[in-house]
Amino acid sequence: MPVRAPFLHDVLRAFCLAAFARLGPEADQAVELPYVVEEHVSGFYEYRPLVRDHVQARAFWLAQLEDARIAIDELRREPAAAIFARAHGGSESSDERALFRAILLPLLTRTAEACGGFD
């Protein structure tokens, strides 16, 4: 599948990396994440950290990251992002907040879940 907005890849990656550095084990405010252990039908167990609440609790500080500001500026260039953010951002007062809440925070959460945490 071709990438429709290649200019977004690098800035979204940079945002996730900056957030990982801010939230990871070397960060000043690093805390151990709660997790669940799920048993699969195959008999294997999967350790899954619960990062959503951790990310949501630190949303204010994440929004202050320079990489977050750059990512929001680049997301504004993509009309589909604004439409998605308005539809999924709830009653956010500004386009910036809607883009941050509807796109950047879920992206960060899903990336951290896929990576097994922030380390």
C-alpha cells in the first residue's frame, strides 16, 4: 500500500521517540506500568503493559514537547487528519488539541503497546 503522506512518517516517528524518552525507564518520572498477563489458547502467556492511562495522565507534558508541536503542524497539512480529529476528538476547543488527542496520543499508546512498553 503506498504511503499517502510520506512527510508525516518522520515527524510522527520523532514524536513517538521523544515521548518514549520522556516516559521511559530513564525518565525522571518513570514509574512501573501496570500490566495484564493473558493466556492464549496455544498455552502461551502474553505480558501486556497497560499504557493508555499512563499516557493520558502525562498528556499535558507530552503536548509541550517540541516534537509534538512539529507533528501537529504537519498534521494540519493533511486535510484527512483534520476531518478525523474533528470526528474523534470530542468537544476539544481547538484544532491543535483535537489533533493531539485524536491522533498523537492514540498513536503513542498503540506504539507503546506494540513495543511492550517504553523501554
